[in-house]
Amino acid sequence: MIALGFATFAFAGDREPDEAVYARAAHGNPVTGVKRRAELQAGDCLQCHSLHGPRSPVIGLGGALFAPNDNRLCATCHPSPSADGKWPGMSAYEGTAHARAPRIVWTGVQSSVRTGSPNGLCLSCHTPHGVGDDNGLVPALTWRRGDDLCLACHGDHGPAHTNVFREISKASTHSRVVGASRSEGPAPASGFGPVRTHSAAVACVDCHNPHLDSNRDKVTGRPSGIWQFDVTFGARGKAPTVSPVTTATKTADGDSGLCLRCHAGETKGSFRPVPSVAAEFHPQNASFHAVFAPGTDATIPRESFTGDWTARSRLRCIDCHGSDESRVKGPHGSRYQPLLVRPYSQSVTEKSLRPEDLCLSCHRAATYVGGSAGADPKEQKASRFNPPATPGGHSLHSGQRGISCFACHDAHGSEKLPHLLTTSRSGGITAFKPTRDGGECASTCHRTPSVTYTRNEGF
């Protein structure tokens, strides 16, 4: 390798490179490194630099580089999408928020040799020479390892609009270890922020592709900066198959498919199994919230829902799981367990239902908790487990007695019972049998062995 005098030369990065680190980095590897000039060894400094300054007539290239010290230099070798899907190609990246937003700048020292606008540079996240930390070579030629890089901008003092560090510091959060990802294993922080002592590591890049736009896709309406996964259900009661798809073939599963990448069974590499909820959404279940397939009961009255929700609406996991504040979208962190956008009581015995509870953001409070005295009969009848067909129903249980939705229902789905009913709680319903015009249930709440009720039909 031709020596260029590392201590006296101005380079494309923010710091003078370490020769030993560079030789192990992706660009400097003598076998698999940069090979722009066939007559030179791979990884040779002269693949990008000149001994005596630029040979090109272009003035002010800086660093004796063959091209301007901005994204045009990177695009020489990286114009097209990578085979692993992590890099969508320079033309796709140039339209993203990371490439165009004025706040997208590296928070460290900005090199004086850079040309043009300082925002949106590949060099804001990547160093062409590589850096090392206490754990060795930092992957992907990034300035910092794992989440440390993202949180340099998306932290308490970063330039980004969204403070993700604040979100993941809340009571309920996606488990994470600063600087770690599933592919790398756990790693301590490299001088950034406190390390959260959770039992599984989740990195930003496990969900996000920083080279894709974080705004909504114009065709699908889904965030396009996250990894997309197909979900294929097999036998009922079994977890589905979850497989990655390219950005060009997004499916209806979209961002909810991403959730099942981890929540469809034990995740390889985790310190503990994460909750597996996929089987509860199976489209062949007796009942399920319509995340991966449309709902099967189109007779649920429109008047029982809030806003634009209907019996045929499709939900996404992030409709329920996400930030308790509107400033940051997505399931990063929340005050409410388990990572919910609104409170959700998980008590069977206490009077715990509140008007601000999660379920009532879609299901109309006037129908389900309006109380039987003086309530509008039409609003009451919109719940088929309500007067006039049955004197008690939701208005008595939830409205007057404050019994939580959790006491009787499973929010995801039920393999064998209709109406999202569950008999698996410690307390609440212990048995349920549908009848021709209603149902018969046994519970720990009633003194009689079972209670039979009639459902409202029509509207």
C-alpha cells in the first residue's frame, strides 16, 4: 500500500485515519476494499486520493480527492441499490428527509474541506476510513456504534426534531441496550447516555432503514423508512411465517408485519423470549382485531365506533402501541404498559375503567360506558350486549361498575371464543357458551353458576 503520510494529509472524514483501523475497515481492506483503479491494490489510499492533489481540472476538491468531497464522491462507487436492501441507491436516498433536511448534520466537528451544503451528507453518519471503539471496529463505517449514532441527533441535545432518546427513557419501551443490535450482540455505550438495563437488545436499525424516507409512501400510505415484512398464516393456533420484502413489493401487512418479526415466537439472539402474539391475530380465529385481515362481522353497528372506524376497518399495531405523546410516532416508548398510546387497565376486580382508556379511542364511550340511566336508547343499542335486549350489558358492567374491558376481552383475539372474549384471566369470565340469540357465561363476579343474556339484533 502506498503511504501518504497520514499525519499531514487532509482527508474526507473529520479526523485523520488510523492505519490499522483503516486496513480492517470496508474501504481499506486489502482484499475486499475500494477497487476504483484496477492497477492498484484494493483499499489503496490512491483509489480515492492523489499524492500531489487532484488530477481533475475542478478546483477546490479538497483532500486531494478525485471528486468533490460530498455525496458525489460516494456516488461514484455506490450509485445503485445494494443486494441486502440496506442501501436503496443514491437517487432514492437523495429524496429522503435524511438527505434533504437542513438539520441533518453530523454533531461532531465539521471538516473544513467539505464543499457545498453541510446537511444531508453521507459523511454525517459515515466515515470513509472507519473508526474503532472499546469493542473493536465500528460496523458499517459509521462514526458511532449502533444506536449511539442515531441518538447523537435524536437525543436530548441533538439537532433532530424528534427526540427518540426521551421516548425510550419512559416507563414502557422497546427493550434496548445502547450501542447494541441483534446482529452484533450486546455492547456497552461508547460515551453516550446511560445504558438501560433491559433483558433484550433492540437497535434502531432493527426497525428503521436510515437511507429510506421516514415520511409516508405516496402509494401505500405507510412509513417507507421501516423494514417491510410479509405475514403468512398457516394452521390456526400456530405462529405465522414472517419474511422480508423489498420496498418495491410492499404488502398490506406493512409496518404490522415488522412487529411480528419479533412477536411471532421466540427471537433468536434475545436474552429472553419476547411476547408472542401473532397466533391471536389469526384470520381463522373465532374473533380477532382486524390487523392482518378484515373483520368477519360486518353487522357491528357503525354507531358503536368513534371517528371513521367501522366494522370493516383495518388496524395497525401502532394504532394501540406507541408513544403517549403525539410528537414522536411509532412504538419507541410510553408511560403506559405495555407500550400503549393511552392507558389500559389490566385489573379484573377493581373499578378501573376511565374515559381516556385505550379501548374508548375507537369504541364509543356513550355506547359502552354511558350508563343505563338516562342514556340514549339508540346509543345503548349500538352495543348488542346492552339494553334493551339485556338489562345489564356493557352499560351496567363498564358504565356503572367500572369493570375494565380487560376483565372479559383479549385485545388481540381469541382462537375459540367470539367477541374477543377470554376465560384465561385470574377472575372474570370462567366459561362462555354462545346461544342462538345471545350467550351463557359463568364468572367469578356472579353468585349464580351462569348467566344467560340476549343480544340486540339489527339497528
